[in-house]
Amino acid sequence: MLLTPEFATRFAEEWIDAWNLKDIDKIMKPYSDDIEFHSPNIGKVMNTGANYLLNKKELRAYWTRALDLVPELNFVFQSVLVSSDGLTILYENDRQQNVAETFIFNKDGLVRLCIAAKTSTKQVS
């Protein structure tokens, strides 16, 4: 799947909106059943040593718990970067951390791999 800047912008806007609405069904919609998701927060949120998840069911459980733990969650869109079959959304979270989430799409247009990275400290205004 070759991505266009228009697709990337629309995906980023819809993704940020779904998170800010805290709508788990909208959040989960673009992911494949065999999604591989990497994040430094998984172990902390799920009380395990894990730093990745390997399917949509695990991802939904993780994000449902994360939404419960962070009711003030809010993402502020900064930019989107586009590659041939993936994109990276840059945004600021409610803790004033810069975050980058990279999404790689399968041939059906669903996210098959996602990697989240964030700054380790709050940004100074």
C-alpha cells in the first residue's frame, strides 16, 4: 500500500480525534487482528515486564486500562511524516511529552505494526 500525504493527514486527524474522544471502538478501528504494538508504557500499565503486544485483543485490553488510568488524556497534533507504507504522527500528550507513533500498514490498509516513542521528561515551555 503506497501512502499519500492526504491519507496520512486524514489518518492522523482521525486517530488524534478518536483518542481525545476516548472512544475505544474508534481507536481500535484501523488496526489489524495481528497487530504488533511496541510501547515503553505497556509494562507499567499492565503490571508486567512486557514492552510489546501481539494482537488486537491484547491491544484493546491495554488501551482500555490506560484510558481508565488517565482520564485527563489529551493529544495535541504537531505533524505527520509519510513513508511508502507507513507514517509517523508527532504529538504532545497531556503530560507535555513529545510523542512519535509510527504506523506500518498491511496490503488491506490496516495497521500491522505500531511503535510508540516519547520524551523521557516534560518539555519546558
